[in-house]
Amino acid sequence: MSSGGVKTDRERGNGGVAKRVEGQRRVPLNRDRVLRAGVALADVAGIEALSMRNLAQELGVVPMALYKHVANKEELLDGMVDVIVGEIDQTIDGADWKDAIRHRILAARQVLLRHRWASHVIETRTNASPVILDYMNTLIGMFRAGGFSVDLTHHVMHALGSRMWGFTQEVFPTSPPPTDPEVLAAMFSQLAARYPYIIEVATARSHDEESAVGGGCDDQFEFEFALDVLLDRFEQLHEQGWNSSDRGRSTTPATRATSR
């Protein structure tokens, strides 16, 4: 008997569980419910645990019932990405192009941080759904509304790459360092003899233990730093009236001054 005199499911046998499953079955199954259940399962158990069988079990249905709403696991994953992208705050509120794009990309990052499995799934998609195309179209439109030429916008979208979705592939994946300070110091000493510049940089800043940037760097700071560098350069190129036919010429201030 649990506190307050209320019986637990264990004390009632499996009756409580059965009632919950029966309740789930009474809720009509549709595509949106299937996709959101897939997202929830991946959030809790990891994307590796996602299978049609496990998802059916979560929903209290037989696996074949899912195939009325998604043709296969790949279509399920496509739809789950749509759900994730749909969570991104796409408000603009009259901000200039630079602030608006920065806000949009950092909003995407916040969504990806809530669903840490999503970046890998996004990278493996081969078809762009209407939801994906709508997101990209509005992002491109923000550059165009800011006065960017079609040519420059084409190139800045390539430069942004996966950052538009709130993540980026970092320098190189590394294993977590030893927790023992003496072992860590010995390892760094040994590596420094051969890779002095790598160790110099790796030990220059305090680190975030859950970082994906390598060595535990502050993921959020590094992401925003790179984003701001890109946006600043985009702004410079826009103000210069840059186009791809100029790419063979230097665009440094000194060169521009002497070319006048």
C-alpha cells in the first residue's frame, strides 16, 4: 500500500497498466500522434531504441497499425524531423536581417539541445519535406529582405550549412579525458611532446563536461562565436556589393582602396 492509502499498479496486479494501455487504444491513432510518440521515445530512450515494434508498444498498438500512417522507419524519421523543425520559433518582430537570422538560428539550437539525437537524424535525411523547405525558404527570405543579392544569398546559405538547423560538425570527435588529475597530467605531458599546439589550445580554456566540441569546450559559446563571425563577414560582403564574379580578387580594405 503506497502512502495515502492508494494502491500502486504492482499492488493491483497489472490492472493499472492494462487500463492505461486500454485508454491509449481508445485515442484514435493518427500520423501526428505516431510522430510525436517517436520523438518522445527518442528523447527518453535514445534514437537507437526507436523501432516500429518499440514505438507500437509505447502507443499500445500492434506494429502493423503504424504502417497505416508511416510507410517505414525512414518515413517515420522524416516526420520526426518535421516535428522538431516545427518547434523552432520563427517569429521575426521587425528585427533587422542580422538580428533576425541570429535569433532564428539560436532558436533552432535550443530545440536541438532539447532533442540531442536530432542532429544525427537530420544529417542522414535524403528528402526535403515541405516543412524543411518552408524553413529554408523563410531563412533565405530574411537575407533577401535585408537586401542581399541572390548570388550572395546562395553562398551564405552554403557557408551556414548545418548551422541553420542549430548544430555543426565539430573539429574531430574525442574520447572523454581521464578523471584522475595525475593520469590526465601525464597524458597531456606525453601528447604535448608530439602535438604541442593542439595541447596548448586544448588546455587554454576551462571546459564544459558535456561538450561535443572536443575536450569539453563551452558548446554554446563556440557555436555563437562562429555564428557571429559568419554574420559579420556576410554583412561586410553585403555592404561591399560582393558577387561571385569577384572571388578571384581580394576584398580586403587595402586592396579596395588601391583599386579605386
